Amino acid sequence: MISGRLKALFLRGPIGLTVVSIILGFTVGGIVLVVAGFNPFEAYGAILKGTFSKPKYIAYVIIYATPLIMTGLSVAFAMRTGLFNIGAEGQFIVGAMVAAMAGYALHLPIWLHVPLCLLLAMMAAALWGGLAGYIKARFGVHEVISTIMLNWTAFYLSNWSLTLSGFGKPGTGKSFTIQETARIDLFSQWKISKEGIQFIRSHEYLGDVLKAPVNLGIVVAIVLALLVWYILNRTTLGYELRAVGFNPHAAEYGGINVKRSIVTSMSIAGGLAGAAGALQVMGVSHKIAKLAVMEGYGFDGIAVALIGNNSGPGSVLAGFLFGGLKYGGSKIQDAVGAPTEVISIVVGTIILFIAMPKLIQTLLKFKKG
């Protein structure tokens, strides 16, 4: 009976849908590689090798995955409450900009500087996301429209901020580097002796990992993912937000303030995306630069949320998958000469099949039929 229940859960639940969609996505990518004249097994082997063959590669996958997990959480949280936060990109930019400003301008001890930078960035991005929620609640403007406009507003606001005296380096298009006390690099604050350096160099794996900008961002991302799951599933606030997402009219009839819930949901989603921008600045780039195009972290977060079934744990796993594909996928061009655009085809196909659950269920039941 237990196996029957597990089978039914797999056939009808999100796990089977996601697994089969991923398999089909890689299958379609393999077909594209064959048509283009490449061996798909060699290409996928190069991705696996470029992801797991060295500790440095694994470290880079984690670094790539961290902002994607955070923006995925942002989109997933909004979707669970009936909203489509396509503005995670702009909220990411706002968070990065505020973190860079606070990280450079403030002079505080590290135990205070780091959490303050993160908090200020999340608050600014929460206001940015909450603005879209307020516009929807007050004037009925769909959040997709308002967040797209706010994305471009954040984009040009960030570029303009680099012209401010004392923040942007004149003639460089970049901001000043943040203080060391605002960084979350795992080893940047360590004073290593000569003996310690020799010890690190003598251990191949440890020395290899230290070649990557390893930081505490992934720890923060996982903690926030657990917090999102707890809020949505174990608190009164989460119940109200999910109720509004399921049926706003029934929720209002039940005494829930729908307009306030919309603003609250978009504010929390904005804060999560802003945390992604802050962690990227505090742990990897240490500055912001003038943007020619959108960086894409927020838009990739939509894919992460969909693959992760709009859940906290799912977004973490999907973020690692996406981070591995983005970093490991960059190796296939050097290894076998295949274009890296194949990775985009794979991800797009996965999302396409996830959007067609009835088709996947039919395929899973085909053998039984």
C-alpha cells in the first residue's frame, strides 16, 4: 500500500512532474546537439566534469547558485500568494546598490557592519517591491506591468548613483570598493601566518577551493529558504497570504485584509530579491558597476521558482541545478566545441514541460495504459 501511495504521489505530484520535465529537457538538448553535429554524451560529460571534477568548480557552482536561490525564493513567495513578481531583477539591483553604498560609507565593526548592510538592502528592496504591491492594491494596476517599469527605473537609478560624488569613481563607471568590515568572504578577514599559507598550499583541495570567492552567502540563502517555508506553512501571516492567493474574494469574506496582504507579500518578495543583490556585492563583486543590460538574476529566478515548484526547499535545489548548468555549461564550448546556448534550450524546455502537467501525467501513465 505504501508503494502504491508513493507511486500515486509521484504520478500526480510535483516531484514526478519536475523529474520528468528535467529528463525531457536534457533529451531535447541532446537532440539539438545531435542535429548540430555534436555528441550529446560528450557535451553532457563535459558539463558534469566542469561541475564536479574539482573542488574549485563545486565552489563556483555554489557561488553561482546563491543569488539564483534568493531571486527564486522571491518569485516563489509571490506566486504562492497569487502574485507574479517579475520585478525581482529591479529589486536585486536596488539591494546591490544600497549594500554598496552602506558598505562603503559606513565605518563599523564587522559584527555590526555586515548585518546592517544586509538589513538596509533588504529594507530598500522591500520598499521597492511594496510599491508595486501598493499600486496594485490601490489602483488595480497588474503587478507584471508595474514591476517591469520598476525594473527599468532601478536599472537607471543604479547607473545614475555612480555619478554621485563620493560613491562612484570618476571616469570608471564603478563604485568605490566596500569596506572589508562589510564583506562576507569566508577567508578575507583571516590573518593567516606564513605557516598557515604553507599549510593551505600543501593541501591540494583546500588550496583549490580558496581560488574561488567563497563566502557565507549560501548559508544566508538556505536560512532564508527555511524561513520562507516556515512563514508560508506555519504562521497566521502565511495562511492569510496563501488564502488571498487561492481566492481573494473568499479571503476578504473571511475577514482578511486583501489589499494589505498584497502589499505585504510584494514587500517580502522584494526583500528576498534585495538580499540576493546585497550578498552578491558583499561576497563576490564588492562593488557595483554601470549596467549596459540587465544582469538577469531576477529573470533567472523565475525559472528557478518554476522548477522548484514555488517552494523554499525546491528553490534551493533548483538554484543548485541552475547554477551547475550555468557554470558547467560554460565548459562545453572549450571541451567539445558545442555552443553554450544549448543550456538555455535545456532550461527553457524544462520550464515548457513543467507548464504542461497534464502531458507529463499522461506520459507517466502511458506504460500502465
